[in-house]
Amino acid sequence: MEQKSFKAIIVGGSIAGLTLALAFEKANIDYILLEKGTDFAPELGASIGIFCNGMRVMDQLGLKDTIKERTEPMEEIFQYTGEGKLFSSSKMFKHLEERHGYAATFFERRNLLKILYEAQPQPSKLLGGKHVQTIEDDENGVTVTTKDGSVYKGDIVIGADGVWSRVRQSMWKAMERDGQTKDLAHDKQGNCLFGIAHGVNELPSGCVYNVYRPGTSFLVPTGKDGRTYFFYFEKLDTKYRSPNIPRYTEEDAIKTGESQINSKITDTINFGVIWNKRKHAVKVALEEGVFKRWHYGGRYVTLGDAAHKFTPNMGQGGNSAIESAAVLANCLRDALQKYPSGISAKQINEAFKLYQKDRHPRVKTTFERASELTKIEAMSGCTNILKGRYLYPRLGDGLKLKMAARAFAKAPSLNYIEKAKTPHTIPYDDEKPKHWLSVLKV
């Protein structure tokens, strides 16, 4: 039976949005993507770590080799005190590729966006300069109007438009219209100064440097061709709740960076060595939170930072966005296959429910671990000091790798594309044979 036409409107040319667009191409789901910026890979000073859970989906989409060519695998982690004393080191990263099929890598976020954009088989479906103004829904679908007066119609609207999501705001309006209560989940507990420096030859590539200090911390990964990525975290005692979260200017970023030029990154290198070679530096609110509701009414759904925002210390924000894009694509494709003659808003809503049910527990766990790591590195309280300085450094790489394996094994993939053949010794959960009881329907 020929499938009735169905169209998704993706708002946001983020990693989540562009990954979802590629996944929709593979699933033969029609879509259009609206990005408010005119450049799909702008230079904003942001960086991203890609781990096996994200790379596994990238591999299914045919992007593994391109990403490997442009990145340097991470091999070692060094942890220092604020006085420049090395108190722990680990080579566990060197074992990840053998165990899980992919090395951990770190590179500029814009490079990943460029790779995702260039891989799109139908770039005419990706529209830049489309700043969404309004979203209206009715029994027939959704209507999206942009600031330039353009109007787009579809069956659903997908918010891949970040922490300040226009789609989520419109979803809240629809919920309030129907007597529902919106939920606010994002908190600001600190600030983050991040950026990229070029030509920092004093630090070898493929390493991660953590600096633990009371109330503040540094995270400094080094990448290919002398690229160094820096994060400076400041913990605040006061919490701010969305939408009352402040923003910072370039002047704020420079003032913060200059104040830290004498801070130790290693026993011999100060932050000033990195800061003075910076190409970009940005200061932002360190937001975190998981929203209770990611969808509404069979017309609105969110993913990535619009649904779950992590602190960057664990490097799982982008990877989790990729995971969510894969699961959402799975659920929508399954639903469209189930109802080829036409799918109702109620049936779409059931697919959205399955998407959140599948993702929420894993996202919540990842969020909690990232939040805990942020507090540990900032030495927030006696318990976190004991964990970070004395307990975790003594666990050994073997136990750390086992802990990582338990988390990575649960990573989802696209269920309608053949699993990647990249060799690995530890199977993912969706590669394991299902127990015969699982096929019984209760």
C-alpha cells in the first residue's frame, strides 16, 4: 500500500537537527529543515567530543571515515591540582576503540556541522536564514512562519533549536491553551568560559587535562594540528531558573580569561600559554536540566538541548543529541510503517511517547553523572573532594573501562539500517540475541 504523504518540519540546524535530517533520508521520511542562521557551520568557538555512542550512529550514516580524517584520537587523561601537582593519569582512552569500535575524539563543533551538512543528499531541504516567528497547530498539522514572512506546513514540528527553543515555547503555549502546565527544568549553577586556541605546541595532541580547584576547574583537551580546546568552569552559590538566566558579552569573556592567565594547567604550563593563542572565546551560563515532557499533542516534539541539557564536563551533550535523533527517527519510521494509509495525531503522539520512554532513563542517568562530575572537578563539598582526589584515581583503568562499558553498551542505533561492521570486542545491547521470552506478547 502506498504511504500517505507525511512531512516533518525540523527547526534548528544543530548537530541533532542535521543528524535527524540524514536519518530521515535513510528512512524515506519527507522533511524540511529551518535554520535561523545563514551559515550552517559558523565559527563560534565551540568544540565537541565524539565517543563511541555518537560515532556508532555516524558510522551508520557513512561519516566515520570523514570524521576520523579530521580528528585526533584521545589517548591519555591527566588530572592536576590548582597548584600544578599531577595526582592522577589514565590511558583508558587507548582501549576504547578495541573494546567499542571507535576511539574518543575531540574537534571543533563547526567541523562536525560541516561534515553533516555536506553529507546531506538534498541540500535544498535545508533552508538558512529562516528564523522561526510563530508555530500554529490544528487537526490538520502545523504551520510555521518565519521572520521573513515565509510559511511552511507539515504534520509535525521538531525542535532541535537548542536550550532557548522556539519550538518548546510554542509547545508550552499549546499546552496552556489546552489547560496543561508547562515544566521548567533548566538551572544555572555556574559559568563556563570556552574557546579554541591554535598552535599550542607545548601540549601534545590526543590528551585531556583536568584541573581540580575549589569552586572552579579547567578542562583542556588537545586535538589535531595543534588545536587546543579549553573550558574554564566557575561554580556559583546562587541558582537561576529559566527564563531568568543571564547572558554574557565578549567583554565578560575576555575579563574572565585575563583573570586566569597565571592559573596552572600542568606543572610547567599556565593558562596564559593557551589564552594568548586563542582564536575564539565565549562565556556562557552553565545550564543543565532534563525536561519532564519532550512532546505534546502529536504535533510538537523536542530533542537535543531543547529536551536535555548537560554540563560539558563529561562530553556527552552532542553524543546524547545524536542518540535522541536516532531513537526519534526509529519511532517515527516504525509508526509510519504501521499506518501506511495515513497517520493521525494520536498515533504520532504514541510514537513520541515511545521515543521519550526509550530515551528518558538513559538521558537522566547521563545528566546526573555529568552534573556529579562537574561538582567533583570543582571540589564542591567534602564528599566530592574525596571522590575526585582520592577514590576515583585509585580505581584503576580496568574498573573504569568496565564502568564505561556498562554505559556505552546501552547506546541506541538506527534500527532500519544495518549495524556498522566496525570490529569491537564488547557487544552493544541491540546487537545481542534477544531472549526467547522477549518475543512473547503479554
